[in-house]
Amino acid sequence: MGTKTTPVTKNVVLINGTRLDFQTRTALLPGGGKVELHEGDMVTLYGEVHQSAEAKAATKAPAAPSASAPAAPTASAAPTAAPAL
């Protein structure tokens, strides 16, 4: 069974209470934490954030500004593992 990804085009509340804010491109975690999402990042239905290779590289060295609008982060329809409690 494959994993299906869907671009986020509106605010979404996930199974564990994580809120994906489409306008600010952030994941608001149930414990009060906040994760900035970047193009290519994936979030499982259980709120696990998986950074894209581009996002990981951007945290090491700032990328040159892009002339095009950034694409929306995606939400994964098939969870990979349950969150640690």
C-alpha cells in the first residue's frame, strides 16, 4: 500500500490535535510548540513533521530568494508511525 500526499490548501486539524495553518505555513503542536513548514515538508496524520531535503539544507545555509511563490507543504494520508507519548 503506497503513501498518498496532498498539498495543504486550507487549515487542517490532525488526529493528535496538531493544527496546520495554511496562511502562516506553520504546524501548531498540541503541547504549544510551533514548527515552520517549508516547501516539500510532509506531516503525517499523527502530526509528525518530516522536513524535505531543501528545508534541511536551508536551515544550514540560507537559500537565494526565489522569484516564484513557494508551493504548499503536503499532508501525508498514510501515517508512518504513532507519535511518542
